[in-house]
Amino acid sequence: MSDTYHWWQTGIVYQIYPRSFQDTAGNGVGDLNGILERLDYVKSIGVETIWLSPIYPSPMADFGYDVADYCAINPLFGNMEDFDRLLEAAHAREMKLILDLVPNHTSDEHAWFTASRSSRDNPQRDWYIWADPAPDGGPPNNWVSFFGGPAWTLDELTGQYYLHQFVAKQPELNYRNPAVRQAMLDVMRFWLDKGVDGFRVDVIWLMMKDPALRDEPVNPDWDGRNTQEKLIHIYTNNLPEVHDVIRDMRAVLDEYGPGERVMVGEIYMPYDQLLNYYGADNDECHLPFNFWLILTAWDAQAVRAQVEEYEAALASDQWPNWVLGNHDQHRIATRVGPAQARVANMLLLTLRGTPTCYYGDEIAMQDVAIPPEFIQDPPALLQPEIADEIGRDPERTPMQWNAAPNAGFSPPGVQTWLPVAHDYAQNNVAEQEIQADSMLNFFKALSFLRADEPALHRGSYATVSSGADQVFAYRRDAAGHASFLIVLNFGDAAHTLDLSSAGHRGVIEVATGMQRSGELDLDKLDLVADEGLVIRLT
Ligand code: GLC
């Protein structure tokens, strides 16, 4: 790795789910002007890059991941002038803005699909994946949707089925057709010409499918619950040809200056496959999302093993990244419990690589229980028996800004699109800003230390043996700069540790409780339950 680092290597990425950040129109749904209003807040927590979940026109069958027009703004969120203002305001604050690009599928209301479905000989017919019914009239093969049920829907007009790995209103584009590839590259140029700093690319590892549409093998370990897990997805996920598509996308970004604009790819794959998405010549994703902190059990040794495996597998020109939460996963504070939420964030912000933080995690927002009549998320509606497990509404609720009705997200009296957490009057940004030892102030202490210290935003990583199963410790070093020792107690027992292999003395820079400071001897370090420390080695 060279000595110069790009913004997407050193800064923190913050994901905003626009529907839930700030409602200025008073209709219960967040909007672009709301994000603009809260930009100084985002800057104040030490974040550099904002990723916006989709803001395009959409019938909202999958809350914007069903795009009806890639080059416009959904009126629900504002208009193109609002967007331009937001982009300019972000840049004026030396922040970056990246958009969600959803190339795998469109909405069935996109003009491309309207044309494609109109007749078998429409010139855009093969922009999507159409197939004849099986001899019994059923779907062409056994493929299933991630959200439940078959991945095929029969279109009566032309008597063929079309493919959708999500809801039926999300038909999949055919990336074996060069015209589709060109069209999507032009979409990218449209936004890059406006000055957008890059894209988070939705389900990038699903963009190619087996052209022979072969049946997928049945998973012998399927427990009979989530239909998506019924098959082993060898013909719909991670096909080798997908890398050609991604290389073309990356080449478009590089037209705007190598390393200037970023491509982050959504890929749920083990490391041996995930790392292929950097590209053989580092010519694909800058950051293939690493979701293993989400997918791994919350256990010090399991997490340590993940970190070590990733660190060992990465080549020197492959930049690491870590994610703790997103709009598809239960909130971190709920997954690990409130006592561990600070440890989790300390881990995220001190590992080597770009951290991605989900809005609200900086105040330890929790999943919100959604009464059945308010459930909106398609997988929860399609598979109600496992809604608690797979439903994503609980982690998408309105940002908790203050103790006013509707948590300051929507004006009082407005019905918000998802319910606001009941504890918002105690747990909100305004309250946490004034409490010195709040989660928010803890997050800021970490993010600012990280920004100031080269060891933390670009230094090397090395595991330190802690001698305790529940404690994960590591060092971060950058030549010519201060070194740091991070000690994380994943358990609820206290420990006295000998960490002298990392050094003899240190000074506490950030402690999870925000109370502890001062110098300590590393050969006899007392760590209380659920405690994490960032220690400057002296
Ligand atoms: C991605 C998105 C998810 C969406 C799906 C289909 O996984 O993160 O929210 O439902 O793609 O677009």
C-alpha cells in the first residue's frame, strides 16, 4: 500500500436510510431537506462519508430498492434541486456523498420493463430474464426468492415467466445483454457527472445467472423455515462472469480519476470468495463489504478468528472494511445487548480498515418491536411465521433526535411511517449530547481519536494475546506515530490481564464507560465487565 491514502480508506462511512432520518415535509417520511438540516450533526460525530439508501422514484414495493427511474429523485424525498443542494452542502463541509446503485433489478414500473413485457418481440424484451413455463405450466426452474416463494412470476400477456430474486415487482435485468450494461454505465455517469463520490452497489454478487437456468441443488441441511435457504445458490449467486460486469463499472469510476470515486459492493460471501471482488488486478470494488462482524457469533475468540483470517487473506493492495449494522440486519445494540454495544463500536472504529456505521447506532438505537398491523417489510409479510427473524422494519425506525413528540423526526401529531421507539424521550441525540458519558460522546471520542491518529486510521494490525478467553486485544501501529493497544472484554466477568507483550505502560485514551483515564501498567491491567479500552502506548 502506498503512503497516500484515499478518503474512502481513512474516513468513516455513515449509512442514512432516508425514509427514517428527518422528515421536513410533515408526512411521516424522511426527506433530502431533512438530511441537509442534519448534516452538521453528521459532521459533528466525526463522519466523513454519507451513503444514502435509494432516493429514486419507486413504487416502494421494497422501500426504494425497486427503482422506477435511475436518474431522478422520488418526490417523496424532494427534487433534483434539493439533491444538488445536499451534495453541495456535503462537499462544502469536506464530506463525501455516495448513492445506492441498484443495478440487479428495476421496478416493474420502470419504462424498460413496461416495454419489455409488452410483447415477445419488443426490442427490450431481452433486457430482462424471460423463460417459457415448465411443461406442467409451472415456473421454468426451482429458483426461489430471497423474500419467500418462487423467483418467477408468470406474465399473462405474453405467457412467459420473468425472474425476480426479491419481490415480483423487482424484475431482474439481463446483464448478458450489452445494451443493459451500457445503460447502467450511463446511469453511473449521470450521477458521477453531478459530482457524486461513488456508489454502494446493491447485491452486486447476484448480477449474473446461469444462462441455461439449471435447477439449483437442494440444501440437505435446510431446516424447513426460510425458503431462501432451501437451495444452494450455485446458479444465481457469485457466477464467475459477474466479475466482467463489475470491471466495466469500475472502469467508469476510474474515468473520473483513479481512486477519486468509490465503489462499495454488497456481497455476502466467505472471505475466499469475497476477496475476489477486489478484482484480480484490483480493478473491481474498492470496498467489497465485509459483513463478518454481523454474521459471526458475539464471542471474543470467534471475532478474533474472523479478524485474523481476513487480515491474513488480504493482499497489500486490498483495503479492509468492516460493517456493524445496516438496514437489513437487526440493530447491533439489540444483537449484542446494551452492555456490549460500546465494545462493538470500539471494535468497529479501531480495527484496520474503513468502518461503516448505520444511522442511530452512534446512540445505541435498538430494534423497535413492530405490531403486526404495522409491518411493512416484504419478507416479513411474505413469510409471517419467521417475521421476527427476517423482518427488517425493527431496524429502520425513525432517528431519535430529541424528547419532543415523534422524537423530533416528524412534527408532533404526524403518523410516522414506522413507529418511533418507546424509549425515545430518554434515548435521543439531544439528551446524549449533554450527558458527558453517553454513547454518543463515547462514539465521538473514538471517531475523533481515530481521525487524529495515523495508527488508528491507517496503521497495521496485530493480535495481542490477552490470556483470557473473553478478551480480544490488538495493537495498531504506524511508523513514526503513536501506537495503540485496544482491549475489549466481550464478557461480563472482570479480569486482571498481563498485556506486557504489547508494552509496559500506557495511557487510557477512550474507555467504554467514559469515566476511566490516566496511566496504567500493562502487566497487571484490571478490566471490568463489558469494558473496552483504547490505550496509547508510552
Ligand atoms: C439488498 C438491499 C436490501 C434489498 C435487496 C433487494 O440486499 O440491501 O434492502 O431488499 O438488496 O434490492
